[in-house]
Amino acid sequence: MIIAGIISVLPSKNNELIKRIAFAGSVIVALASMFLAIGFDKSNTSLQFVQSNAWIPTFNINYAVGLDGISLVLILLSTILVPIVLLATWHESDGGRWSSKAFYILILVLETMMIGVFAATDLFLFYVFFEAMLIPIYFLIGGYGSDNKSAAAVKFLLYSLFGGLLMLASIIGIYVISGNQIGATFDLTQLATLEIDNRTENLLFLGFFIAFAIKAPLWPFHTWLPDAAKAATPGTSVLLLGVLDKVGTYGMIRFCIQLFPDASKTFTPIIITLAVVSIIYGAFMAIGQKDIKGLIAFTSISHFGFITMGIFAMTSQGMSGANLYMVNHGFSTAALFLIAGWMIKRRSSSTISDFGGLQRVTPVMAWTFFIAGMSSLALPGLSSFVSEFLVLVGTFTRYPIAAVIGTIGIVLAALYILIPVQKMLHGPIAAGNEKLADLSLREKLAISPVILIIILMGFYPKPVLDLINPTSEKVVVNAGYTDPVAKVVK
Amino acid sequence: MLTSANLVWLIALPLFSSAILLLAGKRSNSWGHVLATTVSASAFTVGVIEFFAMQGRPEESRAVTQKLFTWISVGTFKVDASLLLDQLSICFVLLITGVGTLIHIYSIAYMSHDLDRRRFFAYLNLFIAAMLLLVLGDSYLNLYVGWEGVGLASYLLIGFWNQKPAYATAAKKAFVANRVGDVGLSLAIMIAFATFGDVSFAGIKEHAEHASSTQLTAIGLMLLLAACGKSAQFPLQSWLGDAMAGPTPVSALIHAATMVTAGVYLITRSNFIFDQAPIAQLMVLVIGGVTLLFGAIIGTAKDDIKKALAASTMSQIGYMILATGLGPIGYAFAIMHLLTHGFFKASMFLGAGSVMHGMKDEVNMRKFGGIGKFMPITALTFGLGYLAIIGVPPFAGFYSKDKIIETAFNAGGVKGIALGVATLVGAMITAFYMTRVVILTFFGNERWGHTDEPHESPALMLIPIALLSVGSVVSGFVLSKGQGLVHWLEPIVNPLKEHHAEEFLPPIVVSAMTLSVVVIGVSIAIMKYRGDQLAVAPVNVSSLTKAARRDLFQDDFNETVFMRPGQSLVSNLLNLDYLVIDGTVRAVGSISLTAGSKLRSLQNGYVRSYALLTVIGALALLTVIWVVTA
């Protein structure tokens, strides 16, 4: 936030300087968050680094923040992705409607909001970040995107506002109830102790859930995503799909389940069904896409289905798997979008059939895309496999049929990745592809940490799982569930 | 159990070498193949050392393990990255690294003209690493990493010349068919975890007897599905023929000797599941029996020498799968046939590669003929492989295949007779199509239609073939001497503890029957293909031949049942998404726009959508407050 302030006072002519300051600032933030992770006590499941200052005392609204394992890893994801995105898309802002300066301010403001939304422990503060996040992203899509950007930006905004308002209604509702029972508060921990009658709880739950299902996005609330992803710049898409959408699934864990455990239980069958539909539907839609950005967007819908299924399976494997999935999906989608963005920029087209034979023209670009694709289809040895398998095994122990249908998704994943791989990377070199340039040094520097993370997290996910596990288990236990025990007891 | 610090090097060496070659790119052009081959040979050396160390230990302490690190641990789901080398996996380690190293050497010459040879070697090393992980993993999840890893290597190698669209498609087809099998493996692991709370071989083996037969049957059937994908068994067999798009050394190593036999390994490794799941075991027999005939029939009609050999591989793996369904003693015979097959089939594939090398990459046997006198060494080694596969004593196939046929007859009752007859008929067809391959390629009139005479391949190619053909001659005798392999594997699959059923037929009778059907098969082929042949395939052929040429309609079936309905489903979904789901959204949007413009006139130009939403929001808010406070 401070860096954004510094940039805003700089003259907008000095683009290069602005970019460098923004990048350096985001690196500092990333390093700071890593120090935070090192200082985090893994065995302690209560909130850490807690800060609370009165903000609007009249309504007992506090600027209250704190971290547990789940929010910490998501903040890490956000802060690591921002410098990568800035470096990867150095020239993205140049042709925009507004100046580069504005672009960088927007990105950094967005980063602040993202950190805030994951750290907030005051419901109202969360809501403010949740809604305020829309503003920078709206301008990022509308100001710097490709054709159709305005319509996509408005569609995105309307969808989100609609969900946001439903959530606001629920927030006010629960605030009123807390006023009747324990004294009006927005404090999450206190709100979780409320006794709410079933009908009300169900309604309040739905207010939150629909908002998050739009954000996540879950079928059938998904149609804004492909449009937004197609219109946005690749960097914006990375932040949109990689981080912002995680607020939806994060919200399901943090608010839907923790505040309304009974309603969560009531709606679980419906939600699991929607999640399974998302997995399969997203995959089929991805197979049918002609536009590479649209394809990646639909694969994400399929992946969000997995995440949601893992969350509501209410087993420690499902919950931890879903949390890990959020992180892994962030990195693999970031890789896919950034590399696809470079391809599109070079070829001036995002249509899959305009590419061909890239493996022989631009081997490095082709290989990085291939590895990111393999991660997306959850090849064992790469990061997504661990999370996807945890989700499936965690779901299987409670909802075997859902898990079986979800597993069919892995065949479809092979198709939706290998079809574009074959069309774009293999085959004879397509017309217009002969002279495409391979990755520059800057681009290689930007993408290599992502690829490295994808590989390392596939072989050694333990550091992240150690952060996630205690909190995930706590969520499951607090919601009143215990893991199903093996049928053959040792 | 003993631990050994060496095991990880088996995998790590080829893995690092592969990474180095891929990262170095063109810079490794001059030394890439040397590094890769050296690494493969080093892995083989480690394997040999481990083998002799194992042999020197008493039977109960032969297995060694190495725990590397905790891989995944969530709740009760704990999986270590941990390796296990026991009597079963050492067989595979030696096969993979031994045959693998020979094929590396062969490829140095075979691929010498290819600009991307270093990349080829990087993929080969990647394959070796993944295949070793597959057989060394001590749990199903570790195995799974290797399982998909070899699938990836196979994909990359089939599509090595992916600038040709058909080859790229073949690679994709192999990956997707394998993924269908992988669904089976995933589900088997999930069921195993739900049942036993464990996914390691040792953990499941210990408790297998306490599980219900439904659970074991479910696990068994899912494992069988996995095996069908990887080992090209019916109904997931269709990718193997197309996989011949890969360079010939790949066909020899991956699609004949090692990777495609992973299904046999999986079932043998899971013997504690199958032995207690009779229905799953019966399905194993059925799949094995169907595939061995299916492959053999296809093999009779193929004119592409590599595709004929691929059909033969499918059929021979059918024998192995069938053997694994025959209970404890069957596993040992399956592994024996797997090893002998590894030698003779790899030798014949490399021989086919040698022929292609001398024939300008021609694969159509109708355009071969009389090559024997130009390429005597290739012809001789191919001939030894031929005698081994059709099962002429004392060549390798005689020992291993006869045992399977004998055990099939001894399965008892109608089942025994059906299986016995199937394996016998398979042996006859094998003799027929292999004789056909040999005659069309090495004998008869010269049909290649150009004046350049075929030339014998360089020594770097011939030496590996020669070494493999030594294996096709002696391996059967060596492995079966004093029931050596059976005793060796006893601690894993308990073959000798089996209550010995009454022999249906004495071994000598089975051997006599097998030899007679082989003679019949060979004779028919000689009668049919002696004398001069045309350089084009006859058109006016029986409908069975036509069907076999079309791979018994396997692709037509998949296209009609899966691909076209799948495509129309996708296009329907695309329409549905645009018209119905997004349509609803757009309808709401346009209503709000209309309403908004009216509201705007009322409210002097507020942003219309905001305005409407504020109203909706306020209404929703009021409703909720009313509900909550009511």
C-alpha cells in the first residue's frame, strides 16, 4: 500500500522507474510474508499475529487481523505471485487506456486488498476488502484488457456485486442476531458461538454461499469467468483466477462452515453435487474451447469443483487437499496464463488453431507450457497431483460415488491439456508461427520460480502441508465431523 | 527388514541425467548419448550388485528398503517416499536396466542421424527412472508416480517425431487410453485406503484376509482396469499398434520388453488381493484369454512389421495376464514368460529396426523379401527370437509358454479346458503369424522395388541384438532350471504352498500338443507364403482378414461409442452454456438495463446497474432482517 502511494506521487512519464519500484516493493512484500511464515507456530491452531484496533466503535467494527495456517498459505500465494506477474508482464500496461502508473498502482492496491481479505478476522472488515477488491480488478480488466473488455468487466462487476449484496444481507443478519445474544459484534470467533435457529441459519448460509460460489466460481454461477479471463490481460487473469477466486473457496471454509456448521451439513449433498457437475462440466467445456484463454478458464472451473468437493467432504484429507489445491492451482494456472499470454502476444491471436509446431520454434516456451499443462492434469510428481489425490481420497471415504465421478475428470483432464498441446506445440509449424521468438531472459526469470515450485511441491509438499494440516483438521472437528475410520481395523 | 542406501541411486541417476540433457539442450549434442548410456549402465551395475548381495542373504531377509522422506501425511493418510527391493522387483530392475542399457547402445547408432538425438536419450533416461520407481515403490501411491511417469515417457517417445500429426495423435491416444486405466489405479488406491487405512503393500498384505470379499473384488477389478490400460489388454488395447509411431528402440524397450508388462507386475505384486477375490481373478483370466487371441488374430493380417510385432506383444502379454489369474504358481510363470519375452521380443524389435535401417525406414513387409542374404546377422538373431517365441525347445519361449499352457489346463473343470484350448490355439496362431513375418521379410523374392541393396547394420546395433538373442536362447532354460525362478519368488507369491491340484494332463502331453499345434501353424504359413509374393497386399481376402487388418474394428468401436458421442456432447454443452446458463444471465442483465434506464430518468443519471442492484440489495436486506427478527 505504501509503495502504491510512492508510485502515485511519481511523475507518470518515468515508466521504467515506476515498474522497478513496484517490482522491488512487491518482492519485499513477498519476502516479508515468507518471514511471517517462518515465524508462524505450526503446532498452534489459534490465530497468530493478531492485531485489533477499533475502527467504527459505534457498530463495534474493528480493524482486526490475524492468521491461521489456511490464510497464511493463501497470503504467501498472493505475495509470491504479484512480483512474478509484474516481472512477467513488464509491457502489459503500455497499450492500456490509462498510464502504466495507474496499472501498477491498481495491482499493488489489489495486492493489499488480497492480503487484507485473507487476514481479516472481523466480518465487516472482510466484507469491505471483499467488495473493495472489485474496484481495482474492474479497472484492470476494463482499462488494460483486450477487445470486449468493457462488457466483460461490467459482467464481472455485476455478478460480484450481486453476490456481495446477498452476503451483506447475511452479514447484517448475523450481526443483528449477535446483538440479541451476546452483544453486537463482527468478531469471527465470537460469531461462531451463536445459536441460530435452522431456518435462519440456512438463509444466512445461502447468502454467504452464493456470494462465494459466484467468486469461486461454481457451476452454474460460472459464466462471468471465461469472459473476464478472455478479456483481461494475462497478468490480471493470473491474479483473478489464481488468487481472487480463492477468496470464494476460502470464504466457504472460513465463514460458511465455521459460522453455520448445521446449515453446511444440510446443504452438503447439493454442494457436493454442484462440485461434481463443475468438475465434469468444466472439463467438457474446456475440451470444446477454441480460445486458449477460455480453455484455461474452464479448466479452472473444473479445478474449483475439486476444491469445493474436498472442502465439503469434511474429512481431514479433503480439507487439507482442498487448501493445498488452492495454492497449487494458483501456481499452475499462473504458469499457464502467463505462457499463454506470451504466445498470444507474439502471435497476436488467442485462437488455438492459429498455433502449431511451437516445440520446434520456441522450445523453452513450449516446454514450460507443457510442464504447466502436466501440472494442470495432475501428473504425479508435480504439485497438483498431491492435492487432487488428497481431495479424491478424502471425498471417497465419505462420498464414494462423488469421488468416483470426480476421478473420471482425470481422463477429461488428459484430453483438455493434450488437445491444445498437440495443436499448438506439435505438428508442422503453422503459418505465422515460423518467426516467433522464444522466451526472453526476463520471461525466463519470471516463469522459472513457478515451474520450480510446481516440481518441488510435487515431491515435497510437506512444508506447506505442515502449515495447512492443523488448521484444516480443526475446521473439520469444529464442524462436528470425524474422519471415517478404515473398515478393517488394525 | 534391511535397509540399503543404494536404491535411490537407481532412480536418481537416470532422473538427473534426463534433467541435465533437457536443460542443456543443444549444448549436449556431442555428449548427451554418452552420458545417458553410462548412467543406464551404472544403474544396471547397481542392480547386479544388489542382486548378488540379495542372493547371498538367507531367504527371509532378502528384501531391502530405503525410506527417503515423508511424502504426504494428512490425518491417517500417510505415505512415505520409500523404496522396496525384493525378489520380485530385482527381476524387473535387472530387466529394465539390462535391456535398457543395450537399447541405449543400439540407439546411439540407430538415432545417429537425428538432430534431436540428445532429447531422445533424455526421454529414455526419464523412462528408466520412472520404470524403476514403478517397480521399487513400496506403496501403491509410489507405484502410481512411476506408473504415470512411464506413461509420460511413453507419450514423449511415441510423439518423438510429433511434427507428423499422425504421430502426435498416436501419442495422445496412448496417454488417454492409459489415463482410463489410471482411473482404475486411483480408485483401487482409494478403496484400499477406505478399507485398510493404508496404501503400502506391506500394510495391505498384512490385513488383506480381514477384508470382505466385496472390497477385495472391487480393488482387484480396479487394479485389473489399470493393468489393461498399461499393458494394452482388451478393452484398452487400441493404443499399442499406433504407439509404433515411436522410434523402433522405443518400441523394443517400452512397448515390448518393459512398460507394457507393468500390468503383469501390478497383478503379481497384488497377489494378496487377487488370491482372495475369485471374481476378480476370473476376470483376469477372461481378459488375458481374450487378449491373447485378439492380438494373435490381428498379428496374422498386419503388413507393417512393427505392427505385427506389436500385435504379438499384446498377445504374449495376454498369456502373462492369464497366468497371473491362475493363482500362486501362475504368478511365477507369468514373470518367467515376462522375462523371456523381454529378451526375445526386444531382440526381434531391434532386428526389425535393423531391417528398417537397411531399407530406408520401410516397414511394409510386402516390400521386403529375401533380405536374409543381405543382412545375415540380423536374420540369424531374428530367427533365434522367432524360435523362442513360437516355443521350440530348447529356446526360451518353450519353457515359459509351455508352463502357462500346462497350468491353464490344470486349472480344472470347464475353466481349465477353455483356458487350455485358448492358449493352445493362441500358440498355433503365434506360430503362423511369426512364420509369416520371417518368410515375408527374410525369404522369398526381393520386392523392394529399387536398386539399392539393403545393407547390414553397424556393430553398435548388432552387438546389443546379439546379446539379447543369447537371452532368447538360454534364458528359459536358466530360469526354469531346478524351478529356480519359482523358488526365488516363493516368499512373494507363495507358489509352492498351494494345495497341488490333480494334474489334468501330464507335462509331456501338454508339450507334445503344443509342439504339434506349432508345427501345424508353421506349416500353414509356409504353404501360404512360399514362392513369390506380390509387393502389394491382396485385396480379395476373407472378411476375417479384413477385420483383422482393421484391428478387429477396435478403433471403429471407440470412435462410435466414445469419440463421436463425446464430441457431440461437448458441442451441445457449449450451446447449453451459451444459450441457457449465460442466456439467463444475459436476460437478467438486459432486464436490468431496461429497468436501469428508466430508473436513471427518475434519478438523474446514477450508474444504472448500481442503482438497480442497490434496490435489490436493500430489498434482500429488509427481507432478511424481517426473517431474522420475526
